Amino acid sequence: EEPVPVIVITVEQIKAAWLSQRQQLYSASSEELERRRSFEEAIKRPYFHIKPLDAGQLVNWMRYLDYIEQKDDHPSTIRLYERCLVPCASYPEFWARYARYLEKRDLAGAQSVVQRATLVHAKRTADTHIFAAHFEERHGRIEEARSSFAHVTTTLNPSLLTAVFAHASFEKRQGNKQAAQEVLKKALQREEAAGENSQYGLALVAYINFMQHAFGEETEGPSGAPAAAYSYPSYSYPPQQYPPYYGQYPAGSYGYPGY
């Protein structure tokens, strides 16, 4: 038999190989640090404060999250979201984005994020609960979704007409026409009794439009006037569109269904 060749590796060769690996790691880390530098230097307040962040800070966090998500590095993305949600804890759009990111990867984690937002950090913000309601609806938890909508329209901010019509649209999607009408009629009654701060006219026009678009019904206004007299075609958000500050993000990104 032929002798097996013996490969001799010297200490110097081992040292050179180790140094080469370390150098590659250092170079990669340095390049990544440089790519992140502009984002990091733009973070002026990494801690929570009751004072609102300025628009530049919010945009920087959104762009930083865009960057890190594109790298497809899940642990780094989670760490950045958690960092972000210290100064941005009061902003529902960041909680919604975090939940959506986790929704396809870790549903239990996404549910936890939604609960943190609605029960602790952004619980007084209507958009937080509206997003939570759509999140629950997407995953078949209909009663939880109904409870979130009702919390906004009866307790948190009953005069927020976008929430009222989101709630009514939800009931319509469940095939519950009577419940949808009840939500809208209660809102009209509240606005009619609100005095000089009333949004009754706007609510009435939106109600008529909703009934036309959602149920195809010609609904009469006061004194039996025809619905056409109150036409206001652009009030309710069309399918897959959102309140104004969501408009800069892709359609469908925050889960606001239409009728």
C-alpha cells in the first residue's frame, strides 16, 4: 500500500488563516457600520419622552427600518424595532409596522406586539385599536375585532367618524347589516346632540354614502329629501386606502380593508 501523505500545518499557517478570517469579519463589520452611520447619526433622541418627535426623526426611523428589513437579517431587524419603539412608543404606525413584519414569521410574536400597543404603550390612540381590530379580523378572531372597534366608537373617541365607518364596514363584512346600521345611527344621534361642536352634517352625508356604497340603498335625509341631495362621494376611504399619515406607505400595508 502507498503511504498516506502527511500534511503538516505549521503554527504560522494557522495564525495566518485565523487572522484572514478576522480581517474579513472586521472589513464586513466596518462596511456595515459605514452604511448605518447616517441613520445612527440622525437619531437625536434614543429614549422615550412625552414630547413628540419631529418629522425628520420619524422619517429616519422609517428609512432605517426599510434598510434593515431589506437585509433579511431577522435578529438584527427585531433588535432595531425594539430600539425604535422606545422613542416611538406613542406612534401607532410603528407598532403596526412591527406587527406586520412579524405576522408572516411569528404570529404569536405579532399578537404580542399588538397587545403591547393596545394595552400599554399606545392604548389611548384610536388608530392603534383600529389596526388591532383589522389584525384580529384577518386571523378569524371576530369577537376580539368587534371589541376593539367598539372600544374606539363608544369609549375612546366616539366622535371619530373614520372609526365609526370602519366599525360599520366591519359589521357589513360579517354580513350583519343591522349592526352596521346601529353603529351609524348611534353616531348620528351623538352628533345631533353635540351642539355647536357637532359634525352632524358630515356624519349624515357619510351615512347616506355608506348605505349607497355598502348596501346599494337609496337612503333619505331629513324631511324626506332624496339621497342625491346629500351626495358627498369622497368621504369614506375607498378599498385599500388609509387615513392621511398612512398614505406614504404601500397600499394594503396596514390592513385597512374597504367596504
